[in-house]
Amino acid sequence: MASVTLEQANRILDAIIKRGAEMDCRPMSAVVVEPGCIVKAFQKEDGASMVRFEMALGKAYAALALSRSSKLVRIRQEEKPVFMKFLIAQSDDLLFCEGGGMQIRDKDGEVIGAVGVTGDTEDKDELLAIHGIHSAGLKTDDDVQHMGRKYRTRMTSGSDGR
């Protein structure tokens, strides 16, 4: 299984911190993890409050665990609270259902890790996650949605989907 490289992880984190400052965000923290939620790299700006590592990691974990952005995981939590309570318990309370966590995909659409961003609003955290991923030349789930449709078409029609 392919994994985000340290160079890519550092590019993602550097871009997040830099853009956060440009957007006048509060002090940011961000983590990049490999598949399996193994930490590849973490940055915490001066002045960021405590527990930011755990929050960022929980957002990245949520994105990987449910194969969607942590913002969509939060929406799922609102729609299916019993289901999500079970999943959170099964993750030993690591899964954090707030926006700012996104899967990282390579050029072919394969998941190679996730990023978790925390420090400002849910919407800004998510925008920064997207910016960081794109800054490293990588893709988000939204960037590869068409690949999933093409694959499903190929599987149901028996053709190559073209």
C-alpha cells in the first residue's frame, strides 16, 4: 500500500501554516498520517492551545476510518447518533467528528494518508486541509469523485466505462 512521503507531508503542513497566517487564522495545528493513522508529521504554531495534536489526529482518524471528510462524519453523527456513538467507542474515543480532516489521495485516486487541521472554525480548517493537499500536488476525495462513478459504471455495464 502506498503512503504519503515525509516530503509530501511537510509540504502539506507548511502550506497549511502559511495560508492560515495569510487568512489571519488563530494559531493552527495540523497532522499528516499514513494509512492506518500512523503519524508522519505534525506542526503546531506558537500560541496554539493544548490538546491540538489530539484534535488534529482525531480529525485525520475520522477521515480515514469512514472514508470521507471529518465534516461529513460530523453530519453523519447528527443523522445517526447511535451508530456514531458505537464507532467513537470502538476507536477508543480517538474519532473526532469536526471538520478539518480529509483523506489524501495520489494522482491515481488511491488513499495514501489523511490530514487533520485544527485551530480556527470548522470551515477554515477544512479549507486549509484542501489547500495543503493541493499544494503538495495531491488530491482530495472531491477531486476523484468522477473516478468512482467511472468505476461503478464499468462494473455495472460490463464495459470499460468510456
